[in-house]
Amino acid sequence: MAMIADKCEDIRVTVVDLNAERVDGWNSDDLPVFEPGLTEIVLRRRGKNLFFTTAVEDGIREADVIFISVNTPTKTSGVGAGKAADLRYVESCARQIAEVGGGDKIVVEKSTVPVRTAHSVQEILSAAENGHSYQVISNPEFLAEGTAMKDLEKPDRVLVGGNVTPEGRAAVDVITSIYAQWVPRERIIKTNLWSSELSKLTANAFLAQRVSSINSISALCEATGADVDEVSHAIGADSRIGPKFLKSSVGFGGSCFQKDILNLTYLCEHFGLPEIAEYWTKVVEMNDLQKKRFVTRMIDAMFNTVSGKRIAVLGYAFKKDTNDVRESPAIDVCRYLLDETAELRVYDPKVEPETILSTLGTKEDEDSVTICKDAYEACEGAHAIAVLTEWDEFNDLDFAKIHAQMEQPAFLFDGRNVLDLKALEEIGFRTYGIGKG
């Protein structure tokens, strides 16, 4: 919404939320979300054509176009628990839009939703006895956290799906005209509703599949003495494959990949395609295996035990340039280490200490987890270092200084393959990278 406001000064964009504390955050100089370039745009447009408010009904009533951008988490109970998307918030939005009225409207699915969710939203809106007409559009988002503003400014494509009726096509054209103010027309793809909804799930599934595929090869590299980075470079040079998403790591995270694959497997099971569901389930299972393998390798290297040993955890966000920890591999790795009664000293430049402690189920006064103000504090007196997020600042650390302050022998486990392991070995570290023999 910030990007639309910045590129379309003639459009008034109002972001509404029930959470007053969150809205206050968006109206402050300290935004609730860290994303490079976002603060500058919000400060530039806020109060001009970009507004944040808790006046939800007023926002609905005055809008011509409504983007539904609520959470669609995986269900934790009932039919489809653990796989299906929980659509209660999407349905709640649709019912509130129907109840408030305020004229004919275009309702846009921005949240990632299962195929044919738009049909349910349309049914709810059509049942409203307010004399207004509604067109439902699917406009999934393909940005990546950490590069979101660049992705929005110069997207690979913008997907707009609608009903194949004159009214539906007209609604698609309205949404297209918004993006066309800064996105070349050839990059705006128009489809039917169902193709648009499925495209989002499929895109995330394919990206996650590539990560799990190269991670599966990393295990073979460790066993045979091959180097996964060299393998990635070699196969990525093939124009049919390409180099993107072939970086082996401790595993993928974020709010989308796992949730969307599980949703895809549930849909396949629902439509009687168990073999297809099983295929995609393996992508998630491989991701879980990668995190377990990382910890097992740490234990094996450190004389078969980490009990009572201090482990410096560098990075907790699921990727660099974000403070998002949803499904971060660091969470599971830390939990596995805590199960082995290790003592963790955690540092991340953007994740709040309260977030780290709450996701690990620990309290500030517990000795098992200590939150540190910088990497040097985290590493002081540690037996080992585990790099779990690829923050750029970790490449600039004085590792000779760090090594001198650690227990000996000092171990370093690079879960992102971002450090020069040979240089670290010369300092005296015993190093282990993902997919390094």
C-alpha cells in the first residue's frame, strides 16, 4: 500500500487495522516492520495520500477498492489441521464489507489463499441485501522480505485474476490501471480467478522445492567430499536451470513457503490426488531434516555432546534484512540445542529480545538463553559459533579476536555458507559449512 501511494499520488490509500497499538506504530517514526526503503516511503506519503487508522468501517465505506491483506495461517485444529489454511479472517473481512456497504466495490484478495477462496468471498458479498454489487479480484503478492521495496518497484510480474464476465474484466482493468502507473503493461498478467490463486501457491512451492533439492545434495556433498557451492555454481550455469535459489543453507523459513506447501498438499488430498500431495510433502520434510542434520553435525563434531557448553548463535531472523522470525530455521536449531541442554548466547541485529525468548518458550531470567548486544559478547567464552542468518555484518567481524576469547578448541558452524572457512581455519577454528566435506 505504501508503494501504491508513492507511485499513484492521485489515489488515497487508507490502511485499517483493529490493533490500535499496531496502527500507532505505523503512525510513528519507528515502524513495526523493518524493511529496507520502507520507512522513507511511508514518511514521504503519510498524511498526504497514505493513512493508517483504526476506523475500519469508515475505511470500508469510503473505499472504491478494498484489499484484504489479513493473515491466513495454517489451521491448528479441525478438518485439515496442520495443512489447510485458516480462512476465518478472510471470511470475517468479507462479512464486514457486506455489512458496512457504502456503494459498489472491487474486493481484492491480497492474502495468500487456497484455490476457489474467491468464490466463497463472492458468495458472502452477493448475499448482502444492501443493493450494492461486488467484484472479487485475486492479486497475490510475490515480493521477498529484505528486498520488498525493490520487488514492488520493479516486479517480475503483477498477477490480476478476475471473473470471465464483462463486469469481471472491467474490474481487472481497474486494478491493472493502478499498477500500470509504474509497471510496464507487458509485466501485468491477466488470468481467471482460479489460475491467479493457484499461481501464488505454486510459485512458493517451486522456490521451496529448489532450496530443498540443493539441501538434499548438500548431505551427499558432506558424505563424499564434494563442495555444494561448486555443485550449485556448475548446475546454475545451465540456462535451463539458472542460479537462483540454489544456495544451500540450514533450511528455508518465512511466513510463506511451508504454509503454502502444506496448503497445496491439503488441496491435492482434498481433490483426490494423494500421490501429488506426497510429492510436495517431501519438500517440507527435507527442510526439517536439514535443521536436524545441522544440529547432529554440531554434536558429532563437539565430541558427541553439547550439554553444558555455550553456543553463540549469530542471527535469528529467517533471512537477512528483516526482523521476521516466522518459521525461522534458527528457532528449531535453538530448540534442538536446548533439548541437548546447551547454553545459548543469541545475537541478532534486528530481532527484539522479547521475540527470541517468546519463540523459544524461555524467560529473561533463565540461564539457558542469554540475549547479547553484539556478536562479540555472544562469542565470548563460547565453545562454538552457529551462524544461522546471513547478516552482512558477520563477514566484517574480527574473528581472530573472537577466537582468542573462546573456549578451545573453538568450533564454527556456518549454516548459511557466508564465511571464508579456510581463513577461519588458519586462525585456529574447526569449521563446518553446509555441504562441505
